[in-house]
Amino acid sequence: MPYDISPAECEARLRLHALPELGPRRFRKLLAAFDSASAALSAPAAAWRSLGLPAESAEQRRDPRIRELAATALHWLDAPEHHLVMWDGATYPALLAELTDAPPLLFVAGDATLLERPQLAMVGSRRASKPGLDTARAFARSLAGGGFVITSGLALGIDGAAHEGALQASGKTVAVLGTGLEHIYPRRHLDLAQRIVEGGGALVSELPLHATPQAANFPRRNRIISGLSVGTLVVEASPSSGSLITARLAAEQGREVYAIPGSIHHSGARGCHELIRQGATLVETVEHILEGLQGWTGSVPIQPAPALAPHPLVDLLCAAPQSSEQLAANSGQDLPSVLAALTELELDGRVACEAGGWVHRAP
């Protein structure tokens, strides 16, 4: 239960929030016109219509089902790890409050104070390559170990790898959902969601608790991911990826945008290349991000990974994925020697065999 408002006002806001046609801007318009959600619920329908609000909302506010949704949310808030963060409350994250369509309230499972700490968003393709997943985990480990909260969307692919990387470093991570917190999506990440909360992180959603996956809600979710964060890092994305929506929103919100480049032969790198052409910062190391975010976190300096000895096959794979035969031809070595070297490099975690070819793996 928020401490900033009375239980009656909290219940009234939850009822307004449950109205399907209201939305953040209309929610704020009601509170500005009537000074409180309680007064807005008691106002005549004509007063709602005079504000340009849908007639359906004026009628639905007294629907018993809306009261039930509010009652369910109040019961959910009885758990000590469950929180409701209001847009006009003292604990509402300052960066998110800058948005003109900032969510009027956020359901939070876990540590709600993380929303006020410096966050870096990490997003990318749901169908990421193994090297892309490795890169996401490696960057998340380093950044979380250096004090940044890693914020992403709990999706398959890069999102999940970013959350995992933060957990591997015993760091903090925030997952912003495009569903209600009582309907974790995708279901394959139910265990990951539980580990995020158990690890001192948080799950966040602006949607009613039992909201199911709806296509329109995921772009809305993306504005919260970027809005909470001081910057957004895109690890791997095609030109049609939803991650580019998050990056565009970050740029519109005046936040830093970072992109990791890749091979011109890899379709998953094209979205990142497009962002770089549009002005995103090209990132090859964690230090490239920290240079632009000095002062956001007073944590201990990030320890760089120990330098690996150069290897001609690794250098070739950094340029583009190749088959064993191509590596032999391009390196000038015989095929048996290349295969033996690739085996050693694979055991060291520096290369991986993917879809019949060899790719470079991030350290």
C-alpha cells in the first residue's frame, strides 16, 4: 500500500486504472480536474464527457468487475514484496516522470527502490545468435558488477541473456513486463522472473495484474524500459526488431543510445548498424558506455577482462562467420590444422559452431 495516499484513494485509483479506455494521459486529466480519484469516481458522467473522456469509461467505472479488479490488486499488495508506485508519489522514479505519458502507477514485485537507481537498458533480438547472447551476458555482467541496474523486458533472446548476466554478477536487474505481474510472459521465463526477485531485483508492469499478452502492450512497455534508464544498449537486432522502437524512444527521451556492431553478413547486425548511422554510439567495450555515463554511479571501477592472446582464426571470425573450409583457405593453413585449432578455441569459449559454420564468441 502506498504511504502517500489514503487506502480509499488508493482503491479509487486502482478502479480508474482498471478502466480499459482510460490510459495515462486521461488518468492525469481526471486527477487534475477533480483533485483526486475518489472525487473523479463520484463526478457525474456529464463532467467526464466534458473533459473529452469516452462515454464507455464513465459508465464502466461503476461496473462490479472494476471493483473486483481493484479489490484483487489491494489483496495482492498485502504481500511484503509487492508494491504500488504512484506517479505523484515520493518514490516514483524521476527519469520516468519526465515522460509526457508516464504510467500513472506501477505494480512492482521485488525491490521497488531499484527504480530510483541508475539503470542501463539492454535490448535486442528474440532470435539472437549464440555470439549475441554471449555478448549480452558479458556486458550485463560487467555493467551490473560496476553498479548499474540492468533493465530489460524479460523477452526471449537478448533480454533474457541480459537479465542472466546481471544475476551471474550478483548484480541487480529489473524486468519490465508487457503483461500483468500475475501473468508472466513468456512462460519459459517464469523461473528467470522468480530468480530476478529472489536475487534482489524487481518485476515491473503498468498493466492490471492479470493482463494477458496483447501485441499493442509491448511497444508501450518499451517506453518504460527506456524511460527508466540513463541509456539503452542494443546488442543485436534486425531492422524490423522491436528493440529499435526502444532505442528510438530513448533518443526521443533525450537518453543515450548505444549499439554493438556486427558482421555485414549477419542480418541480426543490420538494426544496430542502422542505429549507428542515425547517431547511436558504436560500442565495442564496456568502457565505451561508461565514458558517456560518468557520474551516474559511484560504484567501484569495473575491472576489465584479462586480455586474450590474438589468434588468426579468431580475427577472421570477428570479421564474419565462416566454414572450416573457408577458414583454411583464408588463413593459408591446411584443414586438419584448422580443425584442431578450432577445437581448442571452442573449448576455451572463444568460438562456437552454429548452423554448420563457425562464429566468434564474446569473452
